[in-house]
Amino acid sequence: MLGERKAALSFIFVTLLLDVIGFGIIIPVIPKLITELTGGTLSDASRYGGWLMFAFSVTQFLFSPVLGNLSDQFGRRPVLLFSLFGFALDYLFVAFAPTITWLFVGRIVAGITGASITTASAYIADISTPEKRAQNFGLIGAAFGLGFIIGPVIGGVLGQYGSRVPFLAAAALTLLNWLYGYFILPESLKPENRRPFSWRRANPIGALQHLKKYPVITGLIGSLVLIYIAAHATQSTWTYYTMEKFRWDEAMVGYSLGAIGVLVGVVQGGLIRVINPKLGQKRLVYFGLLLYTVGYVLFAFATQGWMMFLFLVPYCLGGIAGPALQGIISGQVPANEQGELQGALTGLMSVTSIVGPPFMTNLFSYFTSRAAPIYFPGAPFLMGAVLTLVSVLLTMRSLANYLQVAAPVPEEVTS
């Protein structure tokens, strides 16, 4: 049984890795492609980039609970394959886009089918024991880390041959991933843990309301919202910020994202497995959020390009918080509701992604425009630090409630 679990974890890790590589390939060239299609400046392109992410997030918010519930009925494997195929179509739309409108069409297609992380999270929950969930969820971060080592570097190099080339490479890799999943990836959800599909549970508002059923999840919602929005200071503006302030080209952006991948892979794929049993999930959450805050502040006030590489260390160490939070939340939910839970959490991320990218990219665009009172491209990072600090306060209260709920259980069992 243990051997089967390890094999299944290996399968899902490789599937996620190939998925992330495909996504990472396109990141360094998105600003260049947008400026080519619109004829605007880098500052203008950042606004379009934010609205492209907005289009993806709106559709993902509407459809991820549907796919999450479908995976509770039909299993994780078919939903994951459907998601991968949708991403391949998105890359092809973008690769041959004659206007900016086509980019939005591709993003909408990807949002409708974009449930690979949701389904992978449910897959991991299916095959993990409660004490191993936080460590196994760290494999998601490790896949992202390794994917961002390989993907952006390839994208930066390929981008020198044209802004469309990386998208074609991403489409080919995603289709290869689909074939891998079709022939190799096993099903994780046992028949006895499946349940019929319900539109009532699959609507996005209902999925968010589902989170209220569990006190720990409800208490952490405010903190998660702030953490997710703050993360878009990096996710949505890194490429634009480094190109604007340090005049980096696509290759240098790719190398920097590759460095992020190395650090994230070390932290979430290795370090968290060592320190989680020693420190516990609560301390990991606190330390991680504080390190995130330090990283944001350092990014905001960096004066040389090489500093960004150095400041990645505390920022990426902050990644210990995410798997710990997921472990706490997942531990409160029955096995036959993990798909619904992960779909709801993805829906929550999509809500913050509806707000985060336009908010952060417009903040960047404003403070790099002539209308700004001061030139300060690091404004999104400073805002990320403020939001993360507030989330620390909310998390402290939420985890205190968690301990009060969890403590009485042993006494009831032994009495």
C-alpha cells in the first residue's frame, strides 16, 4: 500500500512538473507580445497583463467548483486530462493571435478548463495520511519550483527567436503531458469515496459557502485572501518591474525566475519535510508569513538588479507557510469532500486573482507613468508587505481558535 502511494505521488508530481514547465515558458515573453499587439509602452502592457489574468480568474472562479465536484463523482484522472487539453488550446490561441482580443479568448478557454492544481491537490489528499498531508502538499510547491527552473529559462532563450515561439513550445509540452497522464497516471479516488454531482454544490458562491462548514477554514479565510492578493505583487508584476527598473531582457527574466524555482524547490520539496515535524504547522505559518513580508520590502527598495537575486532567499523561505496552511485546512475535511474543498479554495484564489492582478499591475503602471507624484515601480511590493503583515495578525487569531477546537478531542476519546 505504501509503495502504491509513493508511485502515485511520483506520477502526480511529474504531471504537475510538465504542466508548470509549459506555463513557465511563456512568462518572460508576455510583455513583449502585448507591446507588439498594442503598440504601447511597458507601463501600458502591464495593465493589459493584469486584465488578461483577470479574464482567466473570472472564468476559473465560475468553473473550478464544477470541475472539483465532477472529480468527486468521476475521479481525478479524467478531470485532470480535460484541464491539460484546455491549456494546450490556450497556448495555441495565443501563439497565432493576430490581435490582443485573441489573447483574451485564449485566457478564457484556459480559465474554463483550468483545474489541474485543484485536481492535483485533491489527488494528493486522496492518497495521503493526515500526518503526511502538509509534507505531500509540499510536492506541489516542489513541482512549481522545478518547473520554474526549467520553463522560464527555456522561454527566455526561445523568446530571442520571436515572441510566439515559446507559446508553441508550451503547447507541445502540454500535449505531451496530456499523453503522459492518459497512459500512465492512475486514478486516486476510491469508488466508496465518490458521490453524485450536484449543481447546488458546484456553483461558485455555494462552493465558497461550503468553507463556512469548518471553523478553522472560516477563521483563515480573511488571512488567505490577503496572502493571495499580496502574492500578485510578485506574480503579476515581476517581469514588468525588472524590465522597467533594471532593463532586463527576456533571458535575464527567465534566469531570475529559474532562480526562484531553485529556491522554491529546495524549500517546499525538501526543507519543509525536515522542519515540519520539528516546528509544527502553526510555527511554520508564522515564520513563513514574516519572511514573505521581509522579502516584499526588500524587493520594493532594491537599487541594483543583482539585489533581486539576493532578496529571493527570505521571500522564497516564506513558502513554508503555504503547505502548512493547506495541511491544517485539509485535515478538517472528510475524504469524500476533498475535491469540493480544493475546488472551493481554488475558487477563493480566483476571487483574489480577479482583484490582485489588476490592482497590482495598475499600481505599477500608475507609479511608472508621468501622472504619478513620484516614480516608484516598487509600489506593488510595498503593498504586498502591508497586506501580509495584516494577514499575520488574522492568522494568529485563527490558529488560536484552531488549537481550542482541536485540544478537547483526545480527552473525549479517552474518557
